[in-house]
Amino acid sequence: MNFRYCIAAIQIIILLTISVICKAQGKHYEGLKSFGISASSSIRSKGIGLNYEYFISSRAIAKGNLCYEKFFFDYSDYKTYKFSPSVLYNFYNYRFIYLNAKAGLLTGLERHQCEILNDRYDNIYFGEEIGLNTEFYLTNTVKLEFEASQLFVQKSRVMKYNTMVSVGILINI
């Protein structure tokens, strides 16, 4: 097993242990708002984003994500700036752990520059997003969020679909 995955697993176990020791009892309730940052990754990209969540009810959450991604290709530079509003539905919770299903839209701007051909273009794209989301409350107001999403993109010159994995930390305000 890769050493990085072992370190990540140990960190997750430590965070869960802290949650149990602190007796985190984070609750979803109507009107709750959360704000935070996230880091995302896929096979060829890394990204960072800002998240905002508004709890419509104890089970339904409206979420907005503003994200910057950089893709890694050999001879070209490809960046995207995307906004993805989505709705999450909580289908399972146990104490401080919440499992959510996610569906949403996305729109963004892609910037591509090829060093060999001296070619550069900007393009606007749109698409859909589905995924699963897991929340771990570290304290009553701070939560750690893991998310796996599948993006289906139209009008992009580079990608048609993309699988993203992200980790974020949010604070209830």
C-alpha cells in the first residue's frame, strides 16, 4: 500500500477519535449556514475552492462551490474556474456522521494555452454533477467533509466527464 494512503488513513482515524473525545454533536437544522474551504483532486488535476451551505431543512442542503482547478498536461496549460450550485439530501446519520447524496449543475470558464503551437483560447462550459458527501463533525460548529463527484461536462474542448474527490473543512455560522 502506498505510504501516502497510510498517512491519510491515520489522519482520518485521529480526526474521528478527536470527534468522539470532544463528544461532537453537530446537528442539521433549518436555517443553519456553513462556510469553508476545500481541496479537490482528480487523475490529472488539483483544485481549491470556497464552499457555502444553507440548510433548507434538517435533511436538505443547498450548497454553492466556487473552485479553481489546474490540469497537468505535458505541453499545455489548462485551468478552469467553475461555479457549481447543488442540492444535498441527507439519507443517513449517526451521532456526528452524516451521509448525503448530491445533485447539481456547474458552469465555468476554461483557459487553455499550448506552448508548442502558441495557441490560446478561453471557453465557457456547463454541465451536471452527481455524487456522495460525508460530513464528520469535529466539534459542534466545525465539520470535515469528504466528497466524491462525477461531473458530466458539455461544450468543453478538453473534458467530457471528470471524477473529483475533495476534502473540506467548514464552520457553521
